[in-house]
Amino acid sequence: MTSIRKVAVCGAGGTMGAGIAIVAARAGFQTICFDQSAEGLARARKSTEGFVAKTVEKGRMGAEDGAALLARLTDSTDLADLADCDLVIEAIFENLAAKQDLFGRLNAICKPETIFASNTSTLSITQIAGGCGREDRVVGMHFCLPAQLMKLIEMSRGLNTSDTVFAAAWAFTQAAGQLPVETQDKPGFILNALLVPFNNDVLRAIEAGLATPEDIDTAIKVGLGYKMGPCTLLDLIGLDTQERLGEAFHPITLDPRAAVPPILRRMVAAGRLGNKSGRGLLAGPAREKATAAPDFALAGAGGRSFAPDDAFRARASASGPVTLCLGGHFAADPAKLAVLVELDTECLGVHTGEDLGREGCNTVGFARYRNGDDPPSNLIEIVSQPATDPAAIAAARAVFEVAGFDTVVCADRPGRIVDRLVRPKYNDALRFLDEGLASAADMDKTCRLGLGYPDGPLERVARGGLARHHAVTSAIHAMTGLPSYAPARAAVVAARRAGSRP
């Protein structure tokens, strides 16, 4: 039950604010959509009407319910119309001074009982509430985009938020049909504390020439089971939005991974913002898989990619123009079309040698991605050097794709694509758990519900084995020196325990 009856959403002319207004009105609350821009409100109203019409058309809402939802929404450009609201949710742009100014003006207008909630994704609730005149009645209420479809809300208290107010806000989210999780008032809360640096890592990987945006998306979707690749997500939310998130997040955290990558600034300056501008990270149709492949022979044994009874091994011939070297075995053979060497945590150059960026031959690295001792995924990461023979790369893709695998090609860099991108996120989650940001269950729930992940980072890294996480991150850290790969405490403990056993 909730005592809240009338709600206002400030910034309702924007995508997020309009979605929050739908959530409130759909749940039966009288809802004022406030924005300084009448044009923005008109666009939002048209979009809301379209959403309701589609929902009714799909049979997810009755026509009468849809009409009632729209009738509960009132547009306003006059802040005075919010005077008798029980709850005001601000969803304006991420600027501390602007949010503080809004709450200060609302304090002079609204009744003393009104609760103020901020949809901020990066800023401190305590700071936003500072000086507004009712610091005890301000809460964090971070919805996920698109709010009308995503159920998760990150709830946080400022230092001065009263327990009674927080409980009332929590009850409202439940009455609205949402799923709240509690997080501390720390930068980025859970979702953006994990997502903003991860997305920046993706952008830096593209800038460094690790792989194409298309192959990065394939690797993350197939290897990790994400519904959407990070480049697709960045194009969807807008590269300008990611830039603003970094600009808000980095000064607070001083985390180098949160700093805006140069490639992001260039793309925003060029107007390549993603879907909203028609040009972003992804370009062109998906690559078609190979339909024919050369014969291949196996050399060596063991390895992490294929179990002894794996059907792929049965496809091997006694000889052929391609040789697959398993379990760390490698023997150069210039007469072959391609020599494919299975990799674990090492780089391909460990086997072939390196020549200051001029290296290349018919040898190609490969690894079937797997999370620790989980069953291997369907993803094959193919590793090339600067001058690797393109025919050898094509042969490698064909051998695996004809066998039913999904392949991506990446440069010979530590961690390849998936581990390079996901291991810092696992480290962050483990450290956040140590710091008490939220419970393990709530962190994992946030990622499943807020980002559509099949499993949360903590359950995934635990299932894959903390000792294995230690081995992978230690290898990448040794080769890069980047602090984000330094194994988190729990992984160090797990590795030491594993090493101490007889």
C-alpha cells in the first residue's frame, strides 16, 4: 500500500521522463508531465500515444485501460502546477547544479509532505538534496531505459533521507509494478558503476584496433549470452549520452576507465551519435557465414576448446591443408594453407614470435570461449597478427563456421575480446561487494533486470571459478600493467586457497 496518489515527472519531454510518466499513470496514479519545453511535451505525448496503441494492439492492455492511462496524464510547463503532488520525480539532464536548483524551487512550491526523487544515474543523492530545504525527503529512484518496459529501479538514500520517506518511496515503486533494489549513495549506484566503464572499454578496444564493432557485439552476445551487444546498446542510447555519462562520472570517481575516450569525443563532434543521427558504431549488414571449408587435421591433445568426445573432433581428416594444434602444441608449417594454434591465456606471439608489429605468417590463433569450467560457448575467437595471411584467416573462419560455430577476428592482444572486456567488470563487482555497495543478490538482479543479462557478474564469476578469474586477470595484468585487471581480493584468496591444497 502507498499513501502517494498524485505524481509529477520533471523532464517528461525527454525519453526517460516520458517513460517514467507512463509507469506512474499505468499504475493508476494521476501524473503531471512537466517540462520547460512545450514542444518536447508534445513529442512525448505523441510517442506515449503510439506506445499505448501498440500495447493495445498486441493485446497487452485493453482499449479502455489504454484510454484511462492517457487520461491520467496532464502536461504542464508551469512548475506551480506541481504544488499538491505527493511525489515529484526529476528526470532532467545529469547536471548537479540544475538538479539542485530544481529541487530548491520545488521546495518553495510543494506542500511540506511532498517527497522528491531523483532519477540520476551518476550523481550523489546527498549532494542533489543539499540546500533544498527538505533534505530528509529526497531519495534516489533510478529507472532503467526504457522505463515503461524495464522493471528495475535502483533505490538509494542520501545521508539525511529519513527511513519513513525511503519506505514510502519504496512502497510507491512496488505499487507501480516495479522491482526495487537498494544500493548505497555511491557514484553510478550499481548499474552505471558497472556499465559506463565497460562501454568505455569497448570504445577504447575499437580505437586500438582490437576488433570491429560488429565482431565485438557478436563476441559478447554469443560468449556471454547478452541479448544486445555493447555497440548496439551505445548506438541505441546515443554516443552523446555515453559522453555525458563519462563527463559526470569521471570527476566523481577519478576512475580512468570512466574518462571519456577520444574516439567518443570525435564521433560526437562528427555527429555520429548512433540511431538518433543514422550513423554510429555499427555499419552495414551482418557478415554471412562460410558455407564450405578446407579439410583439417588435428595435432596435439587436450586443450580447453573441445572435449575428447566433441563432435568437432570427428570432422578432422588424417591430413589436409589446415592443421589445428591443440593444448598448447605448435609446429610451424609454411606449406599449409593455415596452422591454427589453440590459445589459453597467452598471446599468439608466444608461439610465433614477434617482430615489432611486422609479424605475420600462415599461423592463426583460436580459442573457444568458456567461463571457467562452464561448458564451452559457441564462440570461437580467431587471433591474427599484423601481417597474417588473409587466406589463413578466411580458412580458420570457414573451418569453424561450417562446423556450426560463430567466429570473430581480433588482434593478438591480452584477453582477446571477451575476457579483455568482461574481466574488469567482474573485478568491479567483487570490489563493490567488499565495499558494501549492495548485496551480491541485488547486484546480480540489477544486471539481469536492468541490462537483460542472463546471469549477474557475481554469480557468473563464482560459477566460472574465482581461481580461474585470478589466472586470467593476472595474465592480462602482467602483459598490460592496467590496474583494472589486478585481481580482486576474493580472487586472490581463492587462488591462494587452491594453491595451498595438497
